[in-house]
Amino acid sequence: MAAESPLAFHHRSEVVLPVEPERLFTHLDDHRRLSSHMEKPSLMTAGASMRIDTDAGHGQSVGSVIRMSGRVLGVRLGLEEVVTEHAPPQRKVWETVGEPTLLVIGAYRMGFSIEPFTGGSRLVVFIDYARPGRGLARLLGGLVGRYYAAWCTRRMAEDARAAFPGPIRGPAPSAR
């Protein structure tokens, strides 16, 4: 059996927003705002929430560090991410450092890209991820990892839509 490549799984969510790319990038560049769905209990987090901390760079420059920690179902979770690309107003990417302690996904690379679109911007939020390394988490990852990845990218895209409401011009959002 061939070995699974490190970040073998992918999901993306896309939305068209009535806001110029510069303003949208500035809004999304606040990592606490971008990841706010992780700080609120939800069904996808089994009612748990994660605490988000950033270094002095606030997750807004290459090399800046973001940490998340919390508990779900009595299990301590945690991860550290580092910003690997920061190209306002087009693209931002961050990825986990080391092996994150999560239940349904393992290491990941995540980010967003923004391109001008008639009357606004097209936002694509993506995640490339691996299943957790072993044990129950690996089994859970195989069962629900893709649903969690889809939920996460969709939440980020929909939170951006909520921040910039208005008529959407162009194609409807897609998920892949």
C-alpha cells in the first residue's frame, strides 16, 4: 500500500463579495476575526471552543505565530501555526508547525486568495490537510475530517459575507 502524501486532502469554499480586495484583505488579515468560529462552541467542535493567541506580529506577517488551545470531550487540543505567505491584498497562507493535537484533522496548510471581480471581490478560502497520525483521532479523521474541513472553510467565507452584506454579482459560491 502506498504511503499517503503529507497533505493529501483538500477543500475550498468560494464567495463573491461586494467589497474591494484591499478592504476585504484588511478584514481577513485579523486572524482572531478570521478564526472566530473556533472560539464559539458549535456542533462541529462538539460544544468546545479554542483560545486563539498571536505573537507580536498578530499573524499579519511572514513568520508570525498563531496558537490555538482548548479542550473537547475532556481531551486537550492545541496547535501552532506560522504565516508562510502574506501578500496584501491577494493572498495569505499559514500552516501548522509540528504535529497538531486535534481530533479530526492533522497537519494542515490553510489560506485565502482574493481577486477583483465585477463590483467587488472573489474570495477563495482553502485548506490542504492530512489525517491525524494515529489512534482514535486517525479513525475519526477518516470518518469526519472532510466534513470538518468543509465546515471550516465555509464558515470563514460565510463570516466574510456577513461582514460585507449586499447584492452578490456573479456566480454563486462553490465548494470543492
